[in-house]
Amino acid sequence: MYKKWKARNYRLALSKIDKKQFELKILAEFLFKDKKKSYAKSFERKFQTDRLGAEYVALKESFINNILPRDETIQYITPVIKYDRHGYKPRERVLILTENAVYILDILKTFKLKHRLPYKSILELVVTGESDNLLIVRIPPELKKDKGDLILEVPHIIEALTKAIDITNNPNILKIVNTESVSHKLVSGKEGVIEFRTGTTPAISKNRQSGHLLVVASP
């Protein structure tokens, strides 16, 4: 009883920002504790809402003024690596979460809009139970302009996914897999394969032998 009273007083004493931080940490624990190995490292670090460097401030403002709908605001923003579905060439991108959608922007072309995915059009957010930062955004095949699932490397993946689940209020969209491989959709119903291994040097690259995308996570 005393612990519950103390915890309640602690929550009531928090500022609005600290209260949100507390809520996100509780959500992250529910989503990832004992399910994804990288969760432990995220536990003691404060979640951020902006992971872009100062050099991108002007480009972010340009996106807000020229692309972002007036009824949306940036809830989370971070640099990511997007891998081509064919050939798996890595490309620098920016991931933005708003109240209504996920945005993927080309970081090398003054924040050119590459994808806008309303949350309702996303089937699943797929990650592994390992310590890697790979995220597969599963997209319905009827969204032909997006040419299949998105394959992303997200540097603060626990933070980003917790924010996405908080925005959508839909934990069922998250899928954590513990398999040696997983398929990803290509255009016209075709599929590619992503392989998972553990090793001393974490990396994401094309496996020259199989032609698949190979994700190596630290043990």
C-alpha cells in the first residue's frame, strides 16, 4: 500500500514532460522487456524526440513549411538507413512520425519526400528479438507506388518504436520475431529474404553468396 501511495505521489509531482517520459518508459518495458535484447541499454537513457543534428535545422523547417500538412506536427524525427528491396543498397534517409503518418525523406536531396504512410495503411512493424536495429515496415500490396515493404535501420529502435506505438495506441502492430530469416514483400507479389545471425561485429549488408540481406547482431 505504501509503495503504491509513494508511486502515485511521484507521478503527480512530475512535470508534463517528465510524466510523458515516465509513460513512454513504462510502455517500452511492456513492449520489449525480455523480448528484445537491446531493450536493457535503452532503459537508463532518456528518450528524445529529435535525433537530427544541428546542421539539419533549416531543412527540417523547410519540410514543416512546405510539405507537412497544417494539421500535423513532428512527434519524432531521426536519421535512418533505408535498404533497397532489390540489391539492398543502403541509402541515407530521415524518418518522421507525426500524429497521422510516417514520413521517409531523402536526406541528400533537401528532404525530398519519398514516402508518406498513414498509420492505418501499415500492416506490421517487424523487428527481431536480437540487439540489431532492423525494422521492416509491412505495407499492403495494393499500395503499388511504395513497391513493397520498407527495410530500415533505425539507430534508437526501442525509442522510435515506443513512440510509434504511443502515437497509434496499437501495440498489436508490433511483431517481434526470433527466426533465422524472414521474408519481405516486393512489387508484384514477389518476395525477398533477410537472414539473421549473431557475431562479434554488428553489420547489415548483402550476403554475396545467397543474395539476401544479412543482419549480424552482437550476442
